[in-house]
Amino acid sequence: MKTYAVFMFIALTSISNAQSPDKVYVCSPCGYECDLKEYKTMGSCSSCGMTYVEKKTVNFDNITFAQMCERVMKNKGILLLDVRSDGEFTGESTSVNSFGHIKGAVNINVTDLPSRLEELAPYKDKEIIVYCSHSHRSPRAAYMLTTNGFRNVSNVSGGVSILERDFGENSCLTEIFVRH
């Protein structure tokens, strides 16, 4: 009888944890509007297909290019992580507009990031700013980094595709951005 009682307690606890009114779920960060919706139960996003995650596990900031520039000018030790393809990063891609890249950025395609996290281990306690072209891959990368122990990660909202339109011409942009 004790075994049955323990089993029932564990089963009921598991069920209540999965449907806990205290838990809030969000779409696994993908950079689309669905990232902003909250859910009370686990599931998958009907917009992008990503699995919901607990909101409390999304531990990165979304920043603007102006904020990124400010941080980079104050701290030259920041790791700038471009998570686009090699061709987008270098400007050699002919299939998509590459826009340009930030000087000194490290390029690791988001699809390769899981197998290359060890390369970034020296930055676990340092500031990392992640960007891509439209801010759809970089939130996934930022989430992956924070769930793997990286403590100070930010995502640049909008990506380099909106850089000139929203940020304009200024000394920071001239100093750190390479146009393709």
C-alpha cells in the first residue's frame, strides 16, 4: 500500500507540474511575433512549429543596434556572434542579401552552434551579443547559449537587414560595420 501511495504522489505531482498554474510557457525563441504570446500548458506553436518552453528559461535581453554600439564602444572584450551562413557573413552568397557584418564578429552558423559551443566556452561569463540578418536565427542562438550556461547574452532585434533604415548613418556604424 505504501508503494502505491508513493507512486500516486509522484504521478499527481508530475501531472500538476506539467499543468501548473504557476508555470508560464512561451514559444521557443524564433524571432517572430509568436515569441510574445504566453501559454498555461506545454505544446507547440501553431505559427512557427517550435515547442513551448518555460518563460523563465528565456534569459537573454533583446537590444537595439544603438544599445549594441554603446556597449561595444565601452567594452572591446564583447563577443559579437554572427549566426548567419558563411556566405551571408562574407557577402559571397548570391542567393540572399547579406547586408554586411560587424567588424571583429565571430561567425558560427546557428545550425552548427550546438556542435561548436565548446569553442565559445571562454565566454561563458563574458558579454555575448548575437545577431543575424532578420533576428529569426539569433534569438534561437541566444536561447541555446543561455540554456547551456552562458550568463550574459543579448540578441540584436531586427538584425542587420534593418540596420541602416532604423539606425542611420553615424560614427559607430561607420566604425564597426562592413557593408557588402
